[in-house]
Amino acid sequence: MESESPYVGIDVSKDQLDIAVRPTGETWSMPNDASGITEVVQRVAQLHPKLVVLEATGGLQMPVAAALASAGLPLAMVNPRQVRDFARATGRLAKTDRLDAQVLAHFAEAVRPAPYPLPDAQTQELTALLTRRHQVVEMLTAEKNRLRATRSKAVRQRVQDHIRWLEQELADLDDDLERTLRESPLWREKDNLLRSVPGIGRVVSITLLADLPELGTLSRHQIAALVGVAPLNRDSGRFRGKRMVWGGRARVRAALYMAALTASRYNPIIKAFYHRLCSAGKARKVALTACMRKLLIILNSMVKHQQTWTHDVQYP
């Protein structure tokens, strides 16, 4: 029976997997290697769980998540911040790997997050390349800042050499991203659709494809909340606080910010929307955030209905 199906939480660390089951309270640990992952999947499969929950922690969870998904087990990868807030709310202030697994199992039982479909191999490759590109851009920015600060001729030469290497690495990554994108007919079609919008360039399009696979499958309110551009109320009693955006997917939000900045100048719909908000007294930052949300909603609608950009369509 469905009510008898347990909930499983798995805490993933570099060397160990800690597993907890609700409501039985069973716990055990296994090494985080090929044999340990196989053993965990077999034992969890025998439980016929209603849901298995892991935290999305920088990629360490992917091998065990892939093994669980391949075994047909219902899997959800959740935001660590959300889990820690849940732990504090339930009075669990101590933190160990074993306790974290118990919190994850409790979170699965109480919150019941929707199972998360794992990205396919192509999507994982695209995400890995995009992540590496962001790392190289950050290193390039840091090295350019160091170049401006240093006065040593020898050090300046070394920094300049490293900058040239990073610039070449960035160019190679962009070529790999473009090639990976063009190898998939589905991605190629979506990429062409997204880039038809004034303000959406290659990097923004690739970021949306890799980090926001839900684009086109959710409602306008759901997609805005998922990315973190939906304003949230901060009211209590008679107090009415400012509505603020927070949380969501930071990399998608950063890409949307740059896209909205460009669109507020060159996209006629976003430009008119931006100037209307500014004329109404909205702060420029608030107006730009609203443009991010409107641009995202337009893209979501276009992907959902497979419509390329046109000035004649009345977008939401």
C-alpha cells in the first residue's frame, strides 16, 4: 500500500553515504564508491520507497543519483538551504552526516518534493562545460584585477601569460559549447527559438538550456518562482514590508539580468515596459528585475507554444 511505502534520505559526502529511512528509523552507512553505491541501490530498491531525497551538493551526488534513477527509484534532489531551514524548524540544530540523512528522510516524508528527472548524458555534458566556462570567466576577472594592482614587472608578465592562456581556454570552451549544442536537433531548435528574442545571446541561451530544462513546461508563476524572480511578500500584522526576490537558480538569474539589461535598450517590448515602470517612479533596479521576470515569462511562453519572436504577437 502507498501508506506503507517508506521515505529515504541519503546524505552524500566525499567518502561516505549515510542512509536513513522514515518512518522505521533505520540507518546505515556505506563507502561512496562503485561497490558502495551498488549496495545502497539494491537495499533501497528492496524497500520500495515512496521517495528518495538527496541534496544537490556540487556534483558529489550525481553518481549515486544516476544509479538510483537507473534502477527506476523515485528521486528528488533538493536545495540544501531548504533542508537546513526545515531542520531548524523541527528543532534539529546539531549537524552530522547521520543526522543529515535523518533530516532528509523526514523532509521527504513531510514536504514530499516532486521527483526530479535526471538530465541525460548530453545535458550533463553541456552543464559541465557551462560550469567550467563560469569558472574560467571568474579566474580571468581575478587575474585582470591582479594585473592592475601589481607593480612588479616579473609578476605582471606571469599574470599576462596566464590571462592569454585563460582567454584561449575560454574561446575553446565556447567552441565546445557551440558544437555540443548543434549536435542535438532538439537543442538546436530551442536555441534558434531563444536567440530570436532581442537581448538573448549565445551564453544566455545555453544557460537556459542547461540550467532551466523546465522552461516551457511550467506556468508563468511557477517558472518565475523557480528561477527566483517572483516578488515575495514580507507582511506581518499591520506591517507591510517591501516585496523582494530571493532564492531560485542563481546562474539563470545572473544570465537573465544581463539579457534584461540588453533587452531594456534594444527589445521594443521590454524597452517600453522598462521605461513605463521608470516613469511610474520605480527604482531602476526594481524595474530591471521586473524586466527579467517579463522576459522569462515571454521565453517560457515561446518555448511552450514553439513560437519564434515576432513584434506582432501580444506576449504575456
